[in-house]
Amino acid sequence: MRNIAVFASGNGTNTENIIAYFSTRNTVKVALVLSNKRDSFVLERAAKHNIRSVFFDRKEFYITGKVLRYLLLYKIDFIVLAGFLWRVPDNILDPYKDRIINIHPALLPGYGGKGMYGEYVHRAVIESRDKESGISIHFVNESYDQGAVIFQVKCKVEPSDTPDTLAQKIHALEYQHYPKVIEDIVTKLPEFSVKSSEEA
Ligand code: GAR
């Protein structure tokens, strides 16, 4: 059994879908949900499933090491970003090298980068009159949406699609694929261990 932490900034439907998927399996445990928004609905979703959640502010993420301490305390093997909007700092990227993934609601390298999230992405795809969009699951590094892509799947964009209807199609793909991709990667990983110099 491997422990994962899910980071989310908003509604958290992917987080809840991941929690539900792993609640009936003995491969992976969602041990912690973390959010940088105190009033984000994802924290209520975690509570509903009796999963420990943590709110953190900018200082606790980038400076004091509070978030890393929680990850080590809960023996987190792997980190999943699901609608999380801050860049991950080096104090977490370094010990969790190749152990952090993100989902992006478009076909990277298109429509990525700072400020490209959620409905902004779908709006840009519709305005460009693209005929297809999709989801990208990728490793996280120091630049927004630029780590190696692990998985992509496409969907059609119809002329009648709006940012809302496209978001629904994309969310359906995310629910279908993200938990399985997580499981596939995490179950092949050796257990996480940190050198004592990295412990916060
Ligand atoms: C998801 O569509 C995810 O791909 C996107 O935010 C949404 C979160 O939905 N992430 C990004 O745009 C990251 N750049 P949710 O809160 O309902 O899971």
C-alpha cells in the first residue's frame, strides 16, 4: 500500500473521484488532502470521506516547510495535483523528484503555463476554433505545465461546444483516466524514503 497526497485549490471533483476510486482498492491510500484555499470545497469533500486535510498559506508552502513536514509525517510516497494552482517549491520538488504529477485540461504543450487553468483553458480552445482538445497527465517540475507528459487522450470539440460543455467532456475524461494512471505509476514505485538532511 502506498500513501498519496492530493493537492487542490478549488472544487475538488477530481480529488473526490480519486478518493472514491481508491477507497475500494488495496493498492493506494489517499492519506492527505492539501489546499491553499481555506474555503475551497475540496476540504469539505475530504471531510466527508474522513480524510485528513490541511490548509496552508504561501509562507507555509514556500518558506517555513510546514507542507513538507506534513508530507513526511503522513509518510506520503507520491503527490497528485488535481486543480492545484501554485508552483511547487524546490523544498518539495527535490525530495519528491519524479513523484509528483499534475493533470491539465488540454493537450500540452498547447494551452499551458501560468494562468492557464480551468475555464480559461476551455475558453481559449473554443476561441481558437480547435477541432479537438483533451487531457494531459504529466510530471511536475519547476515550470508550470512543462514536465514530461505521461498520458494524453483527446476529445472532439464541436462547433456547438461552449467552455461549459467542453469542461464537462474534459472532466469526464479526467474521472475515467486519472485514478488509473496514478495507480499504474504508484504501484511500480519503490517506497519513498528521504535522506535525513532533507527532513524538515
Ligand atoms: C480540472 O479540470 C483540472 O484539469 C484543472 O482544474 C480542474 C479542477 O477541477 N487543472 C488545471 O487547469 C491546472 N492548470 P476539480 O476541482 O473539479 O477537480
